Amino acid sequence: MTQERIVFKRNDLYKQVWKEPMTKLAKKYGLSDKGLSKICQKLDIPVPPRGYWAKIQSGAKLKRPPLPRKKYGQPDFHEIQKRQYQESHMKKIDDDSYIPDKIKSAKKISPHKRLHSPHPLVRKTKIRLEKCRPDKYGAIGAWGKPYLNVRIGPKSIGRALRIMNALIRAFEKYGYTVGSDTGWNNQSNSYVTIFGEEVKFSIYEGSNQSLNPKWDEDDDYLSYREKYTYKMSGKLQFQLSCRFTYGIRNKWSDTAKRKLEDILNEILIGTVRLAHFARVEREEREEENRRWQEELKRRAEEKKRREEEEERRTELEQQAFMWNKSKQLRAFIDEVGQRASTHQRFVEEQTKLDEWLIWAKKHADRIDPLKNRQLPFE
């Protein structure tokens, strides 16, 4: 998978966001509308208010605010990396045919007001959390053993576990397996297996930071770490984590208008969606890897064929060279013999000459490929 650089120029992006809705524009770049809004905020680009496009479609003529003058030090562009497969995947998000009809039409999932019939993982996590002491941020979590992955304030234990219990029961109701293990950092990981993919899930509660009234930078007894105090916000966030799922929603948070308890069906569908795209992406990667392995095999075979061909050519040329050399040696040996026959020699000298002639002819025969059967057809 290669990546493509996308540069958002301030003036150009300003024109685009007032030309078409953010949701459509964001999909062209493989982004969510929230992600594109953050880019506009960074570049100080005004965006259409809610209901703007509905009024435009009804025939209203609305003025758009001008692009503010760029402030000193403010960036004039923003750059991101876009994976090539994002755009095609973003088009598939709206297609939910892979989600079972029984989940789409399921009754509203509502946690009990009290923790009722807790799942074994919920029960075990509850016992552990009730024994934990808050950290400096006021949060507690179950660590070291296969518990549910939660990081919350002590006051949120009951609420977080009721939400977890309702979702886990819903997962198992539709045939999905829920489990837990510990990660490399001894952190508890809770997960649900859907379409053969493990989707990790957790609940997180943020904390509010405020200046410690007792902190004094001139006081040597107070460290810099004590400059702030923290208090749990009471707002919960449900998070999903899975490989190869860039661009798919994986977080749901408490808002002023609705709580996590009100959107458990949406979270259930979102979990199935995340697992589906994880499977699609994994299969695509496996197919890409398979094609790449075949290409490597083809290249290796082609390289071997070229090397064998080069070896045959080299051997042929070497044999032709040695054959020609043997012919030259024989011609030279014959010439030596003819010239020697015209002179009278002592017996000892003639014997040495005869021995040399025999040795020389044997050597010429030894390097001749036609004499020593070095040809491929023999």
C-alpha cells in the first residue's frame, strides 16, 4: 500500500467547503467530516453552519463569511498522507449489507439500573476494581490479569460495568465470542471476535485538570508534578481497536444530549462494521501478499533461467575456444614434427623429441571437446 501526499491550501479549501457539504468533500479525501473540520479550524477557515445546505436547496440566497486575513505565524496549508485504499473503503462504509438483519432490527439495548446477572468477566472485573486505589489522576483500572479494559473513576464503576454487561450480553446473543487477555505491558485487553477478527473494546473516563491552589513555584517542597490537580469528568467514552481499520468510526462518547446508554445499538453495529472492514482489509493484504510471493517466485525462476542460459552460452563459447585451440596446437605439433624430420639427430635427442610429440598430441586431445566427450548430447 502506497501513500499519497495531499496538501490543503487555505484559499482553495475555503472555496471547496462553501461549494459542497463537508460530508461529501471529506469522503473525496478519505477523511471524516470531523477530521476535515479540524483542518479548517487549524487554518482558520469558516465553515457553513448547520442547516446551511438545506436552506440553499430550498432556494434561499445566503452570504458566506469572508476568509479571515491570515494571522502572523499561522500556516497557509496543511498536509496529510492518504492511503490509496481509503477512498474505495470510504465508499463501502455506507453499504451495510454485511450486518445481519436481526442486529439492524434489534430492540433497544438498555442496561439495567442495577448490575443484574453480571457476565463472569464483569463480575471478576468488579471485584478487582473495588479493591483498586485511584492514581494521581483519580482513575482506577484492572491490570495484570484478564479483566475488562476500563479506566474510570471510582464513582463510575457501576455505570461502566452496566454498560459493559449489556454490550457483552448483546455480543453473545448474536453469536459473537467475548474474551480477555493481558497485553505486553500487563494491560488487560477485552475483545469480541466477529467475522474471525478480534476487536478490542474498552471504556475510558477523562479527567479535568485545574491549578493546585497550594502550588508555589518558589516552594522547594512541592514538585512540578504537583502543579495541577485532577478530577474525573464523569463522561465515559467507549473505544474500539482493531488492525487495518483506518477511517472507520471507533469511539462513542457521552454528550450533553445523549449518554452511552442511549446508543448501545449504534455501538453494536459500529463494532460489527469495524470487524467487517478489518476482515476485508486483512483478506486484501493476504491476497496482495500472495500475489507478491508469486511475483517473487516468478522473478526467481526468470533469474534462474537467465543464469542457466548464460551458463550454457559461456560453456559453448568455451568449448568452441578450446576446440579451436586444440586445432592450432595440432597444426603446430605437425609443423614441429615435419621440421624435425629434415634434420639428423642423435638417438637420445630423437627419443626426447618423440616423447614430446606424444605428450603434445595428448594435451591437444585432452582440451578438444570433440575428443573427450564434453558435448551436451554425449
